[in-house]
Amino acid sequence: MQKLIEVRNLNIAYGGAAGWTNVVQGVSFEIARGEAFGLVGESGCGKSTVAYRLLGYGTINSLVQTGEIIFDGTDLLKLGATALTRLRGDRIALVPQNPTTSLSPGMRVGTQVREMIATHRALPQGMTMEARIVELFALVGLPDVGHCYPHELSGGQQQRVTIAMAVACNPDLLVLDEPTTGLDVTTQRQIIQLLADLRARIGMAMLYVTHDLALLAQIADRVGVMYAGQLVEVAPCEELLSAPAHPYSRGLIASIPTTDGAERQGRGLRGVLRRDQMSTGCKFEPRCDFATTACRTMPQVLEPVTDARSVACMRWRDVVAPQAPVLVKRENKKIIGEPARLLSVADLNLSYGRPGLFDRLLGRTSPSVVRDIDLELYAGEVVALVGESGSGKSTIARAISGRLPPRTGIIRLDGAALAPALKDRSVEELRQIQYIFQNPDASLNPRRRIRSILERPIDHFGIKVDEKALESVLENVGLHAGYLDRFPEQLSGGERQRIAIARALLVNPKLLICDEILSALDVSVQARIVELLRSLKEKHAVAMLFISHDLAVVQEFADRVAVLYRGELMQLADIATLLDAPLHPYTEMLLEAAPGLRRDHYVSRPPAFPVSKAIPGVGCPLAGRCPRQVGSLCAETRPPVQVSDNGFIRCHLAADELATHASPADHSDFAGQVRSIS
Amino acid sequence: MTLATFISSRRFKVDLWRATPGPFKVGAVILVAHGLFAVLGFFWTPYGYAEMGAGLPLSGISWQHPMGLDQIGRDVFSRFMHGAHIVLLLSFAGTMLGMVTGTTLGLLSGYVGGWFDEITQRIVEAMISIPFLALALVMIIAAGPALAGAPVLIVFVVGLVYAPRITRIARAAAMEIATREYVAVAELRGEGTWSIVFREILPNAANVLLVEFSLRLSYAPILIGALGFLGFGIRPPTPEWGLMISENRNLLIASPVTVFGPGLGLASLVIGFNLFTDGLSRMLGQRPVAGA
């Protein structure tokens, strides 16, 4: 195949107060015309730095030490500013990570697309600008939204606009920097579908940068795995996923949670990438299970091992050798006796913004964001609350913790009703419910040492502890006493989240509310926090309300799952039932859309009645989107709650009806592919 | 990099000087010189600061009298030396008072919000809308003749002029910090308002407040000097620099050095503070808010 772009021995360093840091070292790869190349790695591995260099772009403090990027016979790194400007957008275009910040908020999106075409004079012969813009919008599956401002569009639609802008000039190469990271799983799948479709139609090459290997499985032809600024493996996508040859690729793939029912022992990667602790040899040596003494001193370079595959590891033969997967059958734990009911939430309705005096006089009320939630949690049980962004997961958690007094409804802990407002709750009640936040960077006070962060709750609640308490709790979460005198910013994201967990555990709570605590972390770190939570659950018998968008993570240790859509519980079931026979149309949609490690050519099923839109609080919230909608009934009347033996389903269709004419695809197949529903 | 980790890092100890920005170094040198000069002037001056007839009145520069003599034969350099610590102490105390009041009010106002915030902010706005010199004069006149010219009054006036401005800065910082999750964690623990303001918010507003403090400090000598010049400052014969400029302004033609001496002292002090602030804010990654 003809090479479109070739990167040769690229070395990039970032300058800082402490001198130069090598961020990208000796990266070489090429992308053929029309090929989709994926670049994958954990945060900080240099993948975005490489991607932006393909556009001839680098931050002010970065320096290309050596290297060439040959595009169409010219070296992009030697091009002047004017030539680069001409090239960018026209022949190499970028789809940015966050469409909300990369679209100008004060400009209509049509104007922004027009700018792109006008700058490069890329209007096809015999076509008006207006017609071309409408055509581009149609190409990315949007109606004519040219007159809209970015805030009037959803996140998915905004990303479609940036894609329309990127393909406006029919570029040869599209550089995509994590284009679906901020999107819900169903939207994410639609974008992936769109990109695959565009590639087939326009025939452009792609460089797809992501941390999500499962996404690459859906779209990439070849994948390069980056670690600490080096490419450690380049291989065709299927080959990489089925038989990774580099220990790092192998660990990365093992870190991805799947729902195939296998519990892999010691899965994933140990340690974290520490650029200050590099050996002179292989960069991955400190974390490698295959490392020998020779690895520490001998640098490993990318070498072709088969015609399509290169690996930077001398022990690749041992790595690639197939291992018998350790399949541990999931035990269906039967709880002996009736466990005590810990938390019960009845008839919970929540809304933001208290009505003011005038609103009350006029009888106005703000709409409920969460409606009619009934939920129970038993002692020592883990219940996962799953849903897309904006479905009200965190809002429910806020109400339970007392930060948002509910409009109606009662929350009971151990049978006693909790006061709706935080300030009316007793110290003891506050201690029993501990909240762990999503972002560990924000939940630890950056100006306090870990010791002071951990001691404060003990002092506050007046808990009597022995001197070793701090050390033992740190040990519990996999850290050591050396961390006590550090500041949060000296810790990695995963370590910070461990501290947050330790802080919550110190006061012996009965209920832990975990609000998306994994979503800010890398896959390999996630895997280890999950291990930790699972062991804590067994050791301390603490109940957890685990909020997540990631069904696959949830299935690893949740007992029951509650599926939330637009503020209403759609289904509650134990995890095995939910994965084997989702029944509820929305749960099915979530499971189908989650990408697995195999290419599945998934196409979302169209809604049955797209015109009958859901009105909040009136009918079923899924009306207008549901592929199995019965008719206008769904939009007009509230669906009944059908209680089953281990949960309930809220749907107009009867449970046996839902089970019989299920979707054409086989359910057990989805179960193997489940990943996330962000 | 935050201040706390910056100070505890090894780099701080090893090559602090090399790592600091240029203006910070120049400013620090000027301030240290001023400090030493003030200490020296407190303990020793060539002549007494109120000693009349140290030489022939209005005689010019000489080795004995590097800044000449004033109308009644006092050695201007001795007065200048003795005045140094007065200017520094008054500025420091006044700014400190403004800082303590402003920070407390501002952080509370920003965190608590609601009615408390509304009332505080309206009062603060009313005070800011009055030009600061006019406000200072009103306060001095309101204090009455008994207190006129007392250092305590000057300190109080500087504090009160500064407090509303500092309140606004602290409030803005607190409002931003109040949305962070570690504040929510403290709330969920049932911590009281004061505890949250001082344990969680104040340490994180320290960068902003430190820059604000040194910025305010740099304007204080001008404010005090202006009051002295207008005759509302420290009671004579205490040699406050602004007062000295005022006393000697009739001599501008006959013996210019008697005015330029204190003027240069005031100018170099303010420039020193400004450079220091500029460097400090760069080190802390903060941008000083322009304007007095």
C-alpha cells in the first residue's frame, strides 16, 4: 500500500523548570492511504503529543529533538508557518477531544463550517456555500443546524459538527484525539459508526488516539501501543487484541473489564508509570511480569517480528504464547438468612432550585429531575446505580448524603428516617454514610498533608483509635506510612483515590456512596481499585451504593444493579439476571451499544415511534427513543412497575412479552461485549 | 506548584535564588535595604530627629548633612532615617488590619452567601465608591481632635480603606473554592462554617491573598504619605516622610534636596514593594489585581 504519512524516529522533549524531559522517544510508524491507525496508551504516554505533531503543532515548551514526519514527500517538521496553515484543515484535519470547548460559543455552527471551507477555498465547482454546508451536515447525519449556536446542540451533535468541519475540505488524513471520551455510550457508538461510514465513503486515512482499546477494536486497522513515550507494539488490530505480544499490551488488554464471567487472577498491570524511575533498559521493566535482569540494562527497540507486526520486547515469544485462561465460575452467593435492611429510599422526588416567594405565590414549581425512586440496600450489599450522564445518578446520591434535601420522599438508615437537610442530621448519622467523590484531585484539600487529611475525620467524630490506625488503614488500601507526610499533588490519581477511600473507611461507615470513583482513572489503575473495593467489601462488610456509567466494572463486584434513565428507575435486578436477560428495552440498548473487544458491526435499532416524544413526569421517559414502543400509550401514561423475584421492571410491556420477542441478536452475545455506558 | 509544596521541595532549599524571577530579586534587595536602614535609623541617627540647630538652617548638602537642613535647622537625613521605621510600621500594621478584616469578611461572605453576602457586599460597594483619600479624610475628621495625628488612627484608617477592597478579592476566591469537592467532604462530615472557612478555604486562598497583601502593602506608604502631606497624618515633629515633604515643600527652590530625599525614599520603597509583588505573583502563578 502507498504510504500517506510516515513518522521517522520522532523525539520530543518538554521544557520545564527542572530542564528537559523526554516525552516522545524514537517513535516511528506509517499510515497508508485510507488506513485507520489507532494510537493507544494510558494518560501521559505521549500519544496526543505525537498526534498533534502530525498537524505540525506543538506546545510552546516542546522541542522536537530529532525526527521526520514525511507527508506527501515533504517533511512537516521543516515546513514554515504559512505552508502549515495551508495544509492544516485542508489535507490533515483534526477532530478535537472536547467539542464543547473547541467550538466557538458565540458563532453559529454554520458560520464555523463556512470559515473552514472559505479559508481553504475548498468549495466544489458549481456548488453554493449554503448547499455545501447542508451537504456536510447531512454527511454527518445532522439536519440543517447551521443557524444554531453550539449550546443549542447536544454533545453528540456538537461532535458531529466538528467532524463536519474536519471533513469539509476532503482531507487525506483525519487526526482524532479521543473524540468520544466525553460522550454517552449510545452516542459514542453512533459517532464510531459515522466515522467508519465516512471512511468507507470518502476514503481518508485516520489516526485515532484513545485510551480505550475496545473502541479501536471497532474502527482501527492497525494499532500502535505507546508506553512512556515509546511505541512498544504495532500490530493489526485483531491480532493485537487476540494475542498481544508486548507485556504492556497484554496487561492493558487484561485490564479492560468484560462480562464473560471470567475472573482473571491478578489481571491488569501493577504499579504506575513513573518517569523518574526508569531503568536504562526497557522502560516497562519495573512493571513487567516477564522481566529478566537483562531487561533492566538492554534498551528494547521496535523490531518487526512478523510481516505486519513489530514489538519492542525481546521476550515476545513467551508473552504471545497462549495461556490457559483461568476461568473462575461466578458463584451465585446465596445470602444466609435475611440480611438487615440498611438503607431504604421511598418515593423520592428531587429537584434543583428552591421555589422563591413569587414562584410559590404563582404556584410554579421547578421540574423534578428525579422521580419516584424506591430503592433498598441491605447490610454489606453493593448496589450499582447505572445510567447515562444526566440521568440523575449523582443527584440521588446527593439526596441520600443530605446535600440536596428532597422535595418528597423518605430516606431511612437502619429504619430511622434521616433528616432531609445535612445540618439537621446527627453526627452519628453523618459518620455512618461516607461519600467518595469522582475526582480525587478535587476531593483532597491540596494544602493539607495526607496525615492531616486522614486525622481530621477522626478528631471530628471523636473516634478512639490507636496510633497505628492511620498506618493500618493505608495498608488496607494498598499504600504505606510513607505517604502520610506527602501532599496530594505528590500522589498519582489512583493513589489519591485510595487516600479518599481510606478517609471514608477510617470512621467505620455502614454505607459508602461511591460516585463515579473510577471514571477519572486509567484502565489499569481502575482494575486495581476494583480489586481493592472487592476485598474491602469482603473484609469490612460495608454496604456500597456504587454509581457508575460502566456496566462492565459494575458486574465485577455489584450484587444488584439499578438502571436509571432520565431520573426514573427503569429496572432493578441482580447482576446475573441483568446480563443474561436484560428484558427492559433500555437495558438492552445499553448492553448492545457497549463496545466489546471484537468488531461487532453494531447498528443501533431505530426507535419505533420517534415522533411521540417523552414528556417528563407524564409517560415513560424512554418514549420516542424506545425500539419497542407500544404506541402513544408509552408517552401518555406512566408505565407500571412489574415486580419480579429479585427486582422490578418499569415498562408497559409485560415481563413475559419482553422476554419472548426479544431483539434479533442473542443476549449471551451482548454479555461478552458489555463495556461502558458513559 | 502550590506554595506549601514549593517551600517543602528540595529545589526550594537548593537554588531558591536561581529559581526566582528577576523582579522578585530586585524588589527583595530594595526591601531588605529599606529594612536595614529602618532598623539602623531606629537605634542611631547622626543627630536627633527633632534636634534644632544641628547646623545653619537651609544650608545645602555637605558631608555632615547629606540631605541638608530644614527651616529650623534640623538635620533632614537624621529625620529621614528615623522616619523609615515609622513608614514601614504604619504601612505594615494598617495593611495587616485591612487584611484580617477583609479576609475574614470576604471568605465568610463568599462561602456563606445569601443574606449575609448581600448585606456585606452592599456595604463594601458603598465604601469602594468613595475615593479612598476622601474616605480616609472623613474618617480622620470623624475621629475628632483627640485622636488626630495618633499612629493608631492612621493604622485604623489604612485598614478601613483597604478592608472593602480585600473583602472583594477574598470573596471571589472563596466562591470559587467553595465549589471544590473537599469542601463538600467537610460539609458531609458536619464541620461548622468557621472550621470550613479556616481549614479548607483559607489555605487554598493563600496564594491570592498573599499577592493581594503585598500589593496593598506597596500602596500603603503612598496613602500614609499623602495623608501626612495634607496634614492629616502623624503629628509633627515625628518625621514621617510625607509630612517631611509637606514641611519642606516651601524650600523646594532654596534647598531641593530636603524634599527629594524623603521623596526618593518613598518612591524606592513603593517600587521595591511592586517589584516584589510582581515576582511573588509570578512565582505563585497569580495575577495581581490592578488598581488601588
